[in-house]
Amino acid sequence: MLLKYLLEGGVHLKEEESVLSTSIFLCDSRRPICFIVWFEGVFSSISAGSMGDISEIGNEDTAAPKLPIPGKRNVLITSALPYVNNVPHLGNLIGSVLSADVFARYCRRRGYNMIYICGTDEYGTATETKAMEEHCTPQQICDKYHAIHKEIYEWFDISFDKFGRTSTPQQTEICQAIFQNLWERNWLSENTMQQPYCDTCNRFLADRFVEGICPTPGCGYEDARGDQCESCGKLLNPIELVKPRCKVCRNTPRIRDTEHLFLELPKLKDRLEEYIKFMSVVGGWSQNAVQATNAWTREGLKPRCITRDLKWGVPVPLEKYKDKVFYVWFDAPIGYISITACYSKDWENWWKNPENVELFQFMGKDNVPFHTVMFPSTLLGTGENWTMMKTISVTEYLNYEAGKFSKSKGMGVFGNDAKNTNIPVEVWRYYLLTNRPEVSDTLFTWVDLQAKQNSELLKNLGNFVHRSLSFLAKPSGEGYGSIVPDAPGAEAHKLTADLGERVGRLVEQYVEVMEKVKLKQGLKTAMSISSEGNGYLQDSQFWKLYKDDPAACAIVVKTSTGLVHLLATLLEPFIPSFSHKVLGQLNLPCETLSLCDEKGDVEQAGKPWNIVPAGHKIGKPEPLFSEMKDEEVNYYRIKFAGSQADRIERAEAEAVEVAEQIKRSTISDGVAEKGVEAKRSAEAKQKGKDLPVSIARIDIRVGLITNVQKHPDADSLYVEEIDVGEPAKRTVVSGLVNYITLEEMQNRKVLVVCNLKPAAMRGIKSQAMVLAASNDDHTIVELVSPPEEAPVGERVKFPGFDGEPDEVLNPKKKIWETVQPDLYTTTDLIACYKGVPFTTSAGVCKVSSVTCGSIK
């Protein structure tokens, strides 16, 4: 019985019994969890007032920090810190954060005391180069992309206990403390190394500021970076590149001497190899992790440079090296520790407690040596009692259609792309996890995603759940009126007993493979229980039993309902949004999703007829999945073909083609017809008749700011002189002082609304309006920019919206106010009106960083 199940669970219960009801108040040692009422056999879950929503256990902002508990299994989980310089693609997701999330959710279901730590890796050359590309500071880049990462992971239901960042005081403090310890214990050395120096940029070039041909035999990739070749994966030094070039100015750098600090890996070799030999066996390291680690150690460990000639990073705390920062792969793994320090001031209880804490780390294969060689060597060198990694779970590459996912090239489907499709998050998670590249590279294809959704999710899982619950919900005489029937004698019912034995074995297998972090096999095992359920329903012919053998039918229905709950439990780590929908249809709270050994949940799984109590009233069953049509697959394949740059280029070409078609159709109408239309338009304007309200009535032109100064009587206003292709320049007043510098405003092309009625602003008449885009909370405001080649004075077009603009917009008609809410920026930074780009003869208009922003 569920009541007995709850009472015997690992929670404190306060019970007050009466004749008709039992009230149970569940709580843990910190706070109440849920108030559950049992009334005449009806089970319902009621929010406990101010306790808030507890459906998402990994809510990092509301839960009190957890600390290791003596006598319990304490698990610390990290996933590779994603670089903050770009939007994560699906390969990044499955390689680290999504895989770690599955294991974290599994650990919670098992009742382990655990935390899941991750965050954005924000220091290093990647951030500096991205800041240069987007003409902003490294901090602005970090703030922008940290928010993008966080939003994407929230949409994907990633349940971090803390998602932080490395550009924090805690990172600097802990990183410098570890460095000082290594320095004092003589595990660091000073050495002169040769490094590319760009005379044009007047600076040493750190690894990612240099590009060239990969020197690895058989590779020859022409755009290899100075730290690693993206094609073959080989780690490089910048001076090894063939035909090197500066990433900024594209000139050839020369080689100069510069002094740096090195971690003496050869001196730490014995300690490191002892750790690897022991922990790789005890922790059951994945085979690809062992191979990648052995490849490094077989080649012979060499001193590894830990400093860089950069400004954006953790400063080296030595006077001689005050102009240098730590190499990102020295300080980035320390980010796990510093983010935990941001999570709890008692972070050492997790990170300096190897006797009581197990550390699991998730990443893609290219990150392995830094986590199995460099980071452990760093910690071992301090001589402190660090919690060392026990288990590492590594993925190979997820490839996309005919090529590779690539952030730098914009290839594949990115997190924001997935979010903007109509495909539910549970489908994305399911597909990525069934396709998890655990042993070898796997391939993402739209056709395969369609097959998985339609066959495995819709016809197998969704069919079983809906078939079971919809029959239960049928009115009395056809079903059970949503009330779970009593089913005595279930164990004596052969078909049901056999099912229970098979399901029990499968749940044991599920737990076994999940404990070994074989996530793909765990998902496959859980889905096989759904197949068992479908077979059970079919073999039982329950629709006949309802009249022919009511007792047997009740057993089948109650067992199937329990199996639905069991599936929600087993699949919650993989597709939590599915499980929460199922719980809603079952009318049960999330606390019932448990696989704790202390409660006997695994053993109970072999008796699914006992999982949901008789007399419980379920909610309303609804289909959980829909069919993906061939047309949708074709649409997505075309939409996400090529690189992101290719997609923008296609959109621009389509806009130009539409404009040309409109132009051709207008010409073919004939001179006479054009004359009639012009006459009608003029008459309509003259008479003040209502024309359709659209962007066509707004006169938006390409303008050039020739002079700008601050308003003499208003600190937040600029006064600009703007050339819009007329004999005289227009005076425009804009409230942009707090967002855009005077230097950025000067001599730049902008978009100008030229037919607003002039208005005085603090004594100066503004004769037009400059268009800018802002984010939701108006903390970032950017000018909408036409292409540099766009002629000054050209009117911006919107293909499909033709017509001449009003000479002056009538304020009483509210035309601008009606049109403006449909002006926005896309995830590709393109300015649009109702999905149509702002188009000039030189291309579409864009912003630099504000995605999904409002334009006004």
C-alpha cells in the first residue's frame, strides 16, 4: 500500500489518526516537504503554503546547501565546465551536462546525499577572442553567454545544485592558494619558451590567438588552433603550427622568448601513476578514458606550462609574473572547487573529505587528459587531503547528419535551436540519451529522431501509459471511474506473477548498470519494461476480462497502473518532464518516485500491483506524445543544414529574392495600373482614409551619424546630426547615454525612423528616431545596424509588405505603437518584423548580441 510505503520511507512522519482521515506531514531535517491527505481512500497532494514548488529537486536557488552526512553515501558530481564564448550545441549537452544530470537524478531517486556542480568556464583566450569579435569587454561576453547557457540548461531540465562561473573572487582565492602551495613545495619551475609575437598587434599571442596548418602527419587541417587541432584532436603548441597567422590581424607572427611557469609533471609521475592504477579500477573508468590517459603517460610526461600572456584570467601572485595569468586548463578544473565554494562556505567538507565523498566527473573525450593527468597532479602536488576523482564517464563525439557538430563553425543544432522548435524537451533528451556516444562516435539525423519519437516514445511508452490509464478512467460500466480497483490474489494470477518476476529482474539490471554509469543501457532497460507492459495488456485481453472475469481485470488494471508509476520512476532521470506529466495523470506527488534500498523500493518493483493503492483516484489521462510527420523532418533538415552563417546567408538570399519577385510583379502590372494605384494611394493619404497598418507605412532609412554630443540639459540624452540622404541633416535626440558610449555613436550607420512627427525633447526638437534593441529587463541596449555597404538614405524594405510610407505618421492613429511590438531580434541577431528581416540592397540588418530582444 502507498500509505504503508510512505510511512516506512526514510522520512520523519507526524501522524494524527481519526475515523475518516489520516494527515501525514512529511519533512526532512531542514524543511517541510509536502502535506498529504488520505480521505476515504482518495490520495491527493497539496502544496504546503509557503514551501514553494518542490517538483524540481535540483533547484539551486531555493534549497539550503547540502553537506556530506557521516554514514550515508555522499556523491559529488561535476560536468565539464562549458566555455562561455558560445552557445552550446547538442554534442556539448550529451557530452557533459545532460549525462551528468541523468546520473544526478538517479542518485536522488536512490536516496544518496549528493550535489551536482557545474558552471561556465570564463577565463582564457577563447573569451578574449570572442570579445574582440563582438567589440566588447571579456566581462560583457561572460555575462551575456553565461545567461544564455543558464537559460538553455534550464529549458533542458538540467537539475544543477549549483551552476556558477569561474570569474569569481572564490576562483581567484582558491586558484592562487593552490598555486602558492605548489610553488612552496617546489613542484613548479621557471623556463623560457618561444612564443609567437605579433608586431602588428604589439603583443605575445596566446595559443588561441594563433591559427595555422596542423603539423600532425595525415591531418593537415588548415584552421588548427594554437592549443589543439579541432579536426584530429591533437594537443599543440602555437610554434608547432605550419604557416601560423595572427587571429586578429591575419599577419604572420615572429617567434620571441618569454618566461613562464611550468608544473613539473615528471616529478609527480610516480604519485600520479599510483592514483591512476588504483582509481581507474576501483572507479570503473570508461575504456575511452583509460585509453586517452594511457596515451598521455606512454608518451612520457613533460613539464606543462601553466601561465599565459593574457589579461583576462586569474593573476599569477608573483611580482615577476604580475602581467601574466594562469593557463585556462590549470585554473578551469579548480572551477569545480570554487563553484562549490560559492554554493557553500563549508566547501572543504566536499573537496577535502575523500573518506566520505565519491567524486564522479562527466566530459567529452577531448577533456580527458586534463582531468586524469593535469588536475590530479595539481592536487597531489599540494600534499593536501583532496577528494580525488573516483569515476570518470567519457563520451565520444556526436556527429551531425553529414558532418561534425562545431561551435566555431556553427555546424549542427544548438541549444537555442532546440528550444525554438516545437519538439518537446523530453523528446530531445530521450533521443540524445539513446544516441549517447559511450563507446564510439554516433550520428544525429532527423530521420532517426523521427523514428525514435514515433516508434519508441509514441507507440511503445506513450501507448502503454495512455492505454492503461484511459481504461481505468472510463466511467463505471465501461471502466473504473478513475478509481484504482482492489486486486486480491494478484500473486496467484500466473500472467501477472510472471510479469512481476521479469520486471523485478529488469529493475535489478537497471540499478546495476546505472551504478556503473552505463546510462544508455539503463534507458534501454527501463524502456523494455514498457514493452513488457504492452505485451501484458495484449496477452491479458483486459477489454474482455472486464465483463468475463472482473477479478482478473482488476488485477491487470491495478498492476498496469503500478507499472506506469514504476516507469515514471525509472525514466525520471532521463525524461523528467515526461515523469512529471505522468504523475499529474496519476494524481501522485513527486516524492513517490523513489528507488531507495532502505525503503525496499527495488524489491517492491517486482510487485507492481502493490505500488499504487486501491481506492486512489487518478487524474485525467491525456496522450503524452505526438507523431512527427515527414514534412516536419524535411523542414528541420533544411532549416538546420550547413553552418549558422550559411543559414543567415540563405535567409538574406530569400529576402532578396522575395523583394525581386515583388519588384517584378509590380513592373508587370503596367504603367497605367501603376498610375492608378499611385493616384489611389495619394487620394487615400490626402483624404485621411485608413490604410492597412503594417511596417510599410513606416519610413525607415539607413542613416549616418555625422556628429553627436550630450544634451546640454539632460544627462541621459544624446543629440545627433544624422545624414538620411536629404539635402539637410536631421537633428535627433536619443536616450542612449547610459548604454552606448559617445565614441561608439560617432560616424556609424544606423536605422532611422524618418516619418514620426517632430517632438521637442528638453528644448531641442527631434526630427527622427534611431532604432535600438534591448533585452527583457532593459539592461542591455544596442543599435540596430545596417550592413556597412548599405547606401545612406536607402529605405529599408520588408519583403511581402509593400506600399509607400506615410509622409508623417498621425499620432492619433497610433500606427507606430501598433507596429512596434512586432519588431524584434532573432536568435541569429537579425532584426525582423513578423519574421521578415529588415532588408537593404547590401543585406539584412543586425544587432551585435541581443537575442530575442525588442526593437524600438
